[in-house]
Amino acid sequence: METQLTWYGQSAFKILTPTGKVLLVDPWLTNPVFEKAKNELAALEHVDLILVTHGHSDHVGDAVEIGKRTRAKLVATFDLSAAIVTLGYPSDLADMETTGHMGGTLTLFGGEVAVTFVPAWHGSAVSKEETAPPVYAGTPAGLVIALRDGPTIYHTGDTDLFSDMALVSRFHKIDTMLVCIGDHFTMGPARAAEAVRLVNPREVIPMHYGTFPVLTGTPAAFEDELKKRKLKAQLRVMKIGETIAMRAR
Ligand SMILES: [Zn+2]
């Protein structure tokens, strides 16, 4: 079976692995731009892993609800995992097996899925309600998700450009880079294109744009910035709710 990738808007993705494992990353399905969120949430009966990059509500999203219902295990850094448990994520699904930290790799399902935590330059706090004091959630992360017989995917999380992104590809040949381009809270198109230069993926998929008016970066502007730099990464722009097939290298 081929790997499939679904984009729900913002930084939320579903990855269906070659062996049928279902992974959700930053699962904010009930965002302002994904109209079929209710149906999709109901259809998510089987989820193996929920991976979260940092504690902001547009990334934790519907993780607690989905985790409780599907019994998916929570993949996050130590501090973030503890913070999400305070929101109600079952603690028995957030144990040491799926909790790690920067530079570490979790080897899951006998090596079918390997997740490495890499740095990101952003914030990370969990808020229970808008007026409640934020709960400490450590430092934000990017995730390198390596699938056996499938692609290796780098989800940048929310971040600025930083030169150490080049170290990601020293240890992992990245097939697909999911990169934030929306500006305002993260890199915009120009800085994201520089990030692509550092990581040198086979293909790049933009995310974290268009959800709110302030996220002004567009795929067209990003494409211009990639072309200006003559980068050979193939740009793939996904529609919200779309599922695409992914190739292993
Ligand atoms: Zn965000």
C-alpha cells in the first residue's frame, strides 16, 4: 500500500502508512477553513498516534477528544505531553514509549514508524480557556517522521527560519517537507524558501496559511520565492480536505 497524506488546514495532517497505521499531526480539524470537520472527526474511528508539535490551541486542536475516543497514543515532548494530559488526555496513552525530547528518536511499531524531535523557534504553552493562565509546555518542536517502505516527512511545526535546519537533512534524507508559510506567527514565503534550501527535500507542501486573515503568506508567493532561488524541491499545494498519495524515494 502507498502512504497517503490528508491536509485538514493549518498544520493538521493525517498520514496513512504503508501498513495501515493512522497518524494525526497537530489535529485541529475544527478550524475555520475545514468545512467537513464534523464528518471527518466522526469517521476517525481508528487512530494509532496523535503527534503534537507545541501547545498552542491551533495545534493541540481536537487531540484530547480524538485521543479519548480512539485510544490513540500521544506523541510529544515530555513537557508538552504533561501539559496536554492536564487538558484531559488519558495519561496511560501519554507514557514514556511515545514521549521524547529534542534529538531523540522514538521507534514505534517495531520500526514501522520512527519519530525524531527537532527544534523549532516558537512558543509553546497550553491554555485551558482563554482567560486561564497558560500551562508550561516546554519548547516547541518540529517532527521528522520516517516510515518504513514510505517517505520520510519533516513537519516543521511553527517556526522561524534557523540555520540548524540544515542539520535535519544531515541525519535524514527528507522526502516531503511540510513547511509553515503564513507569516505573522511563523516564517513567511521568503524565509520558508530559505528553510527549503537548508533542508533540501524532494518535495515541499506549504501549511499554516489562510486560516486567519493575518496569515497572509500564499502558495503563489512561496512558489515565486522558491523559483527565485532556483531550488529543485517540487512544490505540491494541497487543497483543504484533499488526500494525496506519497512516494517513497
Ligand atoms: Zn500555529
